[in-house]
Amino acid sequence: MTDTDPNSSARTAEWMIAGLLGANAVWTTLCLGGYRPETLVWTWLLTGCALAVHFLSWAFSTERTHPAGWLVVPFLAYAAVNVALVSPVPWLGWRDWMSWLQMAAVFWLVLNGVRRAGPRKLLLGVVLALAVVSVVLAAYQRFLWPDWLMLGRKQVPQFLGRASGPFGIPNSLAAFLILLVPACLALTFERGATAFQRILFGYASLVLLLGVGLTISRGAWLSLLVALMLWPLCVRERSWEWRLSVALAAFAAASLGGIVVYASSPRVKHRFDMLVRDAGELSRPILWRGAFQLFEEAPLTGTGAASFNVLFERHRPPRFNDNPQWAHNDYLNTLSDYGLVGGGLLFGAMAVVAVRTYRSMAARRGTQGLLFGFNSMGLTRGLSVGVLAFCLSVLVDFHFKIPALAMVFAIVAAECVLRGWPPPPERDGPSGAVQLASICAFLASALFILAVALPAYRSEAARYAARESIDRLALLERPSLNYQQTVLSEAQRGLIESCVLHPGNAQAWSDRAYVSALWSRLAPARAVEMGKEAETAAREALSASTVVPEFWIRLGVALDLQGRWAEAGPAFGRAIETAPSNVIAWYYDAYHLSLLPAARPLALSAAETALLLDPGYSPAIRLHKDLSTPH
């Protein structure tokens, strides 16, 4: 039974899948957008439950799979091979691959598991309600508690004065909201709409636009403006005079609103003055150049999944000390990691889906009569414009790397496809081959989630918590001995758990080496013993990857603790070789050289290099002062 039949009743499975997807979107969004690994443990469990319901119900269904759901499979297959054979950081590569898989799974579930109007309305309603709640949280943050974040966290100073709502980054909230603003506007100004519909969605539009404004996200504002201007130009049944006049009116209204906000908000004025003063951006072009240089190194296959943040060290300019993680351009980041092959498969699939949906929509225009509300062409266009605005915004950000944003994008994109590109006709009855395939898919997905995804994220959650605790300890001026011992003991237990859950998590082994080295400061008599433990852990990390400078630093420190000064030197040399403009690598090399009196001039030179890279790096300042003092 298809969605076009007004008397159809949705199957229980579709309501269950819609409910699970909605709950997943709420959970992941309200937990800082899914940025923390412990959040993703439950995110994957909810995804697994939705997949289980879908595959078990599909075994007895007469519906056929939507062709659009298969188009992303070649990219997922290639990306898995890329992780296994190309990526220099496979533990990070698999997590990056799983983030793409998560988005593809949600897209598949909506396309093939939520086809009837009732569950689809529920899912979109949950997403819209979540957006409104996000704006309420953003207003609370902006006007009452500027450094508030979800989960008891505190906002970093650089984002104070800008609202991020349930996310950690204001741009993430803006991307979420611009995905939905055009759809709400479409329902507000739709011909034939009831007064209730106009009031409800008009209010929702104002709330979402307020939220976008509170983020002061220049990229989101410009992306939404461009998408809204393109919207009327694509309305083919209207004359070009109408299209151009509406597009210009949208531009004029947005410009007038921008002028008013610019004149009345010092924070907005400052942000846009910076944009003019810096001729665009300062940090993003550096990241884009680095990503393009990495792409040039391996244009076909890329430098490997999730490799950008590590290999960017090769191209880091002096005095640029940000830790970017991603290239702040998802298209360029994907090309850098996966090359032309991966980028072509992924974005080519997206383009094919978009073109096929648009053509199907155009072919059906005028054959369905005048529809209102959920079934209206205006809502379809509004959702499509929201998708376009989101896709424009990732030119300057990394929204696909934020799990909640990837999930919501997949939901809205799948809804657009269902509305424009109808699924194929149903079969006459359940097929034995389909039943077997559904059962196999159910077992494979359950096995993958329980044996691969959950251990990987549980491991990273344990590591993340342990590393946070020792990083907080390092910020204290004079922590008590008992407090230090307590923190290091708990961190050590967490890191051991992390390595047991996922032995391939090289960062966990590196952090274990770090904790062992810190223990040696509390118990100098056990320095050699702790050094041996640290060496074992550091070499385990290096067995997974030799391109991470931190791993070489951990090995060098471990060898120094054992009095093996001559052996430690090459390790610090490799750290500098992999990260020539990294202040931390130069500082550790300077400290290593300072241990030998005859090498103090070399140590002083290394410390001076560290201070050239970052004049404010306090450990290097203290070491330089000590080395400059006659002994």
C-alpha cells in the first residue's frame, strides 16, 4: 500500500522506526550534537534497533527498496577499503567510516522504512520540535548563562556572545536551523493554507530565524540567503519576471534585515567587520590550502580516511597553533581523505539522487492536482531549499562530521527524495530471496554494531574521559599529592579498559604512555619501571601509526626515563620530522637536550625555535628562562 492512498494505515513497524529515529535525533542533538564518544554508544544502539525492526519487517513486506538507497553503497565499500589499505590512522579512519555509515543507514531507513504519511509527519514533527527547543536553549544561553553548555560543560571563550543551543559550536546550530527555515516559510505563505497553519508555521519560522540570528554564523546566513534567492528562480511554472522579482525581493528583505541587525548588534558588527578586515577569513584558507596540498599528494585515493588532522602537520604554517581536526570544508576534506575516487562516488551519488528527484518531480508536476499542507509542492520545495542551504554551508564548515547534523540532514534529504522520486511498485507477495536477504542483513547489522561499533565507541569514551582528567590536572598550579595520585589511578584504569575494549585504539596506548610518565614524577624512584611501561605502550601506538608526532614524543620521554638518552634523540627527531612547525614537538626536543649538560646550547636553540612558533607557550618560556640562566 503506497503513501498516495489516503486511506492507507501505516504499519506498526513504520511507526516504530519513525519513533526510534526521532528519539535518536533528540538524544544525539541534545548531547552536544553527538560530539562526545559516549553519546554515540547509545546513538548506535538506537540505530541498531531501528535497523532490526526494519529488516525483520521487510522480510514479510511486498515493498521494493528505493533505488536511491543503493547509490551510496559504492562509496561505503570504497571507503572501507581506503581505511584498510590507505589510511595512516586506521582507528580514526574506521570511526570516520562509521559516521558515513550512520548517515547512510538513517537515509536508508527513512527511504525504505518510513514511507507512509503518518510516520513521516511524526518524524518531521519531532525534528521541527527539536529545532524549536534548540532555539529556546540558545536564547537561555545567550541572555542568561553565556558559558552554559549541555552535559554540564562550559563554552570556550571564543564562542562567548554567540549561541550554540544544544551543540558546542554556534555554526552547528545554524546549520540545523537553516535546514528547516525554508520549509516553515513555505507552509506559512502557501496558497490555500488555513489561518492555523499560517500562524503555527509563521511563528516557527520567526523562532528559527531568531535562532539563526543568535548564532551570528556568517556562513549559515549567507548560505540561507543564496538558497532563498535561488528558490523562486527554480519555480518553472512561473514567468521569469515573477521569478526575478521574488528573488530580488528576498535579497532586499534579507539585506534590510542584515543592515538593521548590523547597526543594532555590536557582536554582529564586530563579526562582519572582521570579515571585511581579513578579506574573508584568516584560519580557514590555511586549512583549505593544507587540505588541497594533501589532495595533490594522492589525488586518486586521497591520503587516507581521517588523515587530515594528522597529516596537516606537514603543511602547518609557523605560528598557526590551532588544532583544526577537519578542513572546515566537507567537500575538500573528503577529497583530501578519500581522493577523487571517494569524492566522486559520494558527491556523485548525491548529485544523481538530486537530479533524478528533480526530474521526477518536474515530470509529475500538474498531474497531482492542487495539494496543501504535508503533500504540497511548496513544502517539497521548501525542504529541498533547506537541503541546498545546508550543502552550501558545508563549503565553510564540517557539518557532516557532527553526528546529529548528519542524521537530520539524512532525514530531510530522504523525505525530499520520497516526495519527488516515488519508490518502485510493490511485489505481488513476499519473496523467499528477500526474506533470506533481510534475515542476513539483520544478523550482519546486529553483529557489526555489537562487535565493532559499540566496542570502538566505548573504548574511545573511556579514553576521552581519562585524557580529560589528566589534562585538567595539568592546569592546576599546586594540586595535592593525594589528588594527583587519585586522578592518575582513575585515568590509568580508564585507559586500560579502553585498550581492552579496542586494542587498535592507538591514541589510548599513547595516553597510557603519558600516564606512566606522569607517575614517574610522583615516584622518582620508580622512573625506570614507569619508563619501561611507557615504552611498551608507546611502541604499541607506533605499531598502528608512525605519522602521529605525539606517539614519537611518548616514546622519547619513555626512553629518557630509563636513562637511554641517545636512543631517545631519534624519537624526538621523528616527531619534529612529522610536525616541523609544531611547538610541542620542539619543546619536548629542547627538554630532552637539556638533560645532557653538553647539549644545553642545542636545547636553548630548540627552545628558541619553539618560542618562535608560539611566543606564548608557557612550558617553553620556563625552559628557555632556565636554559638562559648560567649554572
